[in-house]
Amino acid sequence: MNRAALTKRLVAGLKNREAVIGGIGNSNWDLWGSGKERGENFYMLGSMGLTAPIAFGVAIAQPNRHVFALEGDGSLLMQLGCLSTIAAQKPKNLTIVLWDNGIYQITGGQGTPAKTAGTDLVGIARASGITSAAWAADEAEFDALVAKALATDGPHVIGVKIDSEPGRNQTDRDPIRFRESFMRAMAQSV
């Protein structure tokens, strides 16, 4: 599946001021290029491994707002411990979308353990205690898992095996603007 196309579908379907945290690199660039610049989008710059922890913090601080983390497989591998913390705290409003292309794409295309050793990151999420963790087999199942995440208590992990197409958009390098816009959006009720 294609990360950019699914990101666009995800963002286009959001109706209730859901927060979306775009991980570094391609996850971020695809969010930026989704065609829908929203104050509720937070674009991470240079913080590999922190998408899920930041989204977790937003979910705890904003319990009435659904929060999506768009996380790459390489990034999640840097902070696997966050899955156990998320499972223990059980934020009902958090969904981690895990883009798995089996490579550290931004740093040169080296294989991740998912590719080189068969590591199952969704299986790790389940073993960590996140019971609503599943691989999307196709675009229709991705849409169904997103709908389920929005309609039921989480936390949720949606794993997606993606192609290796690089992001086509480059996020503006303006972290202060992103922070201020996101803070204003989070101050508004849902």
C-alpha cells in the first residue's frame, strides 16, 4: 500500500478536530502533503522515535479528542518501551498507525529487523498489552480499522505494510509556527 495515499484518506475522513502527529521524515512529509493543512496536525522535525510518546501525551492531556500517531517502523523500534506504557495507561483516544516498509528509509534504506529478522511490530504491540492491534491487509481494511478506532475505546495500533515510495513533499522548517498552531487548535474544544 502507499503511505501518502492512505495518509490523505485518513486526514480527509477526520470530522471532529482529531489530532494527528506526523513522525519524522516521510510520515511527516505525507501529512504535510495531504492537501489539508490543519491546526490539529503536528509536524515533528528531527525527533526520531518520539511520535507515539508525543501522541500519547496529547491523548492524556486531551481525553475528549482522538489522537493519531503516524509512526514509521524504524522510529517505533527506537521506543518500543512506549507500547508497554501506553498499554498500562490505556488511553481510549489514541491510535498508532504504523507504516512498515521494512527499511530505515531516511537514513539510507538499511533493513529494519522487520525485514532482516521477521520482527512483527503489531505482534509486539499485542504482547505489550495493546489488544486492539492489527495489520491492515488492504486499503478497505485500513479504512475499517480507522473507523473502528474512532468508534471504540483504544488504544489501537493499525499496522500497514507499505511500499518504499519516498515522501514527495518537504515540511516547512518552522517549528515555532507548528507549535503555536497546534497549541491554538488543542485549546479549542471538540
